[in-house]
Amino acid sequence: MSDHEHGANDDLSLPKATVQKIVSEILPPSSGVSFSKEARDVLIECCVEFITLISSEANDISEKEAKKTIACDHITKALETLGFGEYVPAVIEAAQSHKETQKVREKRGNKFEESGMSIEELQRLQEEQFAAARNRHN
């Protein structure tokens, strides 16, 4: 498949530092194996191509189902269609983990409502705490 078929964008990439960190965790310095910058860049290009391929197939699947949003189910079907079925259990596990993380974040988001204080009261309290911290450090 050509880049044109996927609507390629040369600006698409992954953060080099993040990829390097992942590689470093897999290949710790104690292993004696190094990973060149060129190899990292090729790995990033491969990852972007893989993501583009899967998302394009998932988009096709969602359109056939008359859906406007690509869901996890579309991703898993795309993986199976393209011959990457062995990744499906890991994707499902990652999706479930993400859902759990989101639930925790949503609970944290209600602290304002649970405080029973108005925005003005919270702002005054924050200013008092900042002033107290400044006094401690001066």
C-alpha cells in the first residue's frame, strides 16, 4: 500500500524520547546491546505505518457499520482482518486498563463538587495557602 492510500502526512510521528525510553526498558544497558538513533527512527516510522494501517482498516469497518466513531471493537476486528489476531488479547487488556484509569480520573474530577465550597471560597483558601507557603520559605 502506498503512502497516498493512507493519506500520509510527513508530520506524523511518535515522541522520540518516549520510544527511546521503551527501547531502553526492553534493552537495559546491562544487556550490552545498544540501539542507534537511526534504528529508533526506523522503528518510529514502522510504528506510525502500523498505526495508520490499523486505523484505516478500523475506519473502513466502522463505516460499514454506519458508525461515526471508531470503537475498540473496530480495532480488534481490524487486527484480525489484517492478520494480527495475536495482538487482540493485549489490546483488550489495555482497553480495560484504560477504562479503569478513566474511572479513577472521573472520581478525582468531582473534588470541587464534593468540597461544598464556592469557586470564590476555594480561590480565597488557595490564596491563603500560597501566602502561608511563601511565609514558610521566606
